[in-house]
Amino acid sequence: MFKQLLFIIIASSLAAIFTTELYSLLHVLGSAQTVLIRTIDSWLPVFKLSDLVSKVIILVFIPIIISFLVAFIYWLFKREEMPRLSGIAWTLWVVSLLIFVLYR
């Protein structure tokens, strides 16, 4: 419990110190999502549904691809399955969703 409290205090302090950098990072990630949505929209036929489909694809595949890359790098070094992989995927999905909603 003490370790988690200490981690939250340190993470909050770092977030307060690097606020402008975090904002820039979130802006870049939001821009990347917008570019990916436009790219997918250009591949799909022009329907009302294509916008929804492209957004769902982005929200599903970005966390899965990032989780896969992290797990693959872990497997290259340890030669075993990465623990807590689903938790990482869900965390990335929540972050991706927040960026997606707040960037609009």
C-alpha cells in the first residue's frame, strides 16, 4: 500500500512538472488518431457508417497493436509471456478513448 501511495505521489509530481510536455504528447496522439481515421475513411466507401467504423477500428486496434509490441519486446528478452497484458491493453484503451473524446 505504501509503494502505491508513493508511486501516485511521484507520478502526480512528475505530471505537474511536465504539464506542457504531456499536453504536447496528447496533442500529437490526438493528431495521429485523426490522421488514421481520415486514412481509413478514404479506404472505406463513402457511407454514414464509414465514420463510425473507422473510429471503432482506431479505438480497438491502437491499444491491441501497442500491447502486442510491448509484449513481443518483453518476450524477446525474457522468453516468457508478459504478465498483466490484459491490464495494459485496457489501460491503453482508456487512454486512447480519453484522447479520442477530449481531442475533438
